[in-house]
Amino acid sequence: MSSGVSRDALPAALQALHQWAASERLSGSTRIAQSRIDAFAEATGDHNWIHTDPARARTGLPGGQTIAHGFLLLSLTVEDDVAALAGFPGIAHVLNYGLNKVRFLAPVPSGSEVRVRSQLVSLEARRPGQWLLTQHKAVEVVPAGETAVVAEQLSLIVLAD
């Protein structure tokens, strides 16, 4: 932890969270179906043909398939954390605080399976009862393990009174 606070000095509510976050975690795989890509295009207004036009992609893209939006892949980095972080006793709620160092490194073709690799970067006190959790996230294409997206994800942990 970069905060200089030892794990033993953390509030009781954060000790289990720290132990969970400190070990590298690997999510289950998620299939990126064309229907999910299309739904993301509808939600964001990003209808670029490289994402939404399979017929044009067959002749116009290497590999002949549409590719997932980078921000769709980035959104997958919160999926496993939502349930896990909310389940720790003593935590009132968890807020998405932002991202650092986001990079889209490789395209992910429609139909691919991806997984998210997560690891603790830091857990720092912000204000009384609030802690900033920073995690390194990598979205990997399964089974090859090619990294498609990397980012530092920030979550604000608010302790119960």
C-alpha cells in the first residue's frame, strides 16, 4: 500500500478487503457477442461500422469480424468487483472514482471470450471513513491471453458508521 498504513492498522472493515484485493484475481470468461456490441453502440451512440456492420467487416477489417468497443471492454473491469466489494461487512457503499492510465492495446473480435485480471495497487485513506482503492486491471482475450485493455481503476470505499 502506498499510504504507509500497515494492513494491521487498517480499520477492521478493510482488512478482509485488503486481503482479497492483494492477491491477483482472474474473472471467469465473458463472451463478447455481436448483440452485446450492438447494445453498447445503442447506449453510447458509437455506431462506427467496425463495431456494428458484420458484412462490411468481412471485407474491410483484418480477420473479417467486427470488433468490440474499447469502452465496452473497459466496462467489464468493474463486473466482478461490484458484488465482491459490496459484500464486505462494514462497507456502506463503493463508488466508481475514475481511471488512470487507460490503454486499448489490441482489438477484440465479436464472439471472443475475455477475462479480467485484477491486482491491488494501493489502498489509501482519503477522509475519515473514506478510502481510495486503486487496482490494476487487464482485459485479456481467452485462451491466448493477449492483453486488449489495461487501466488503473479507482474505487472510493465508504465505511459504515
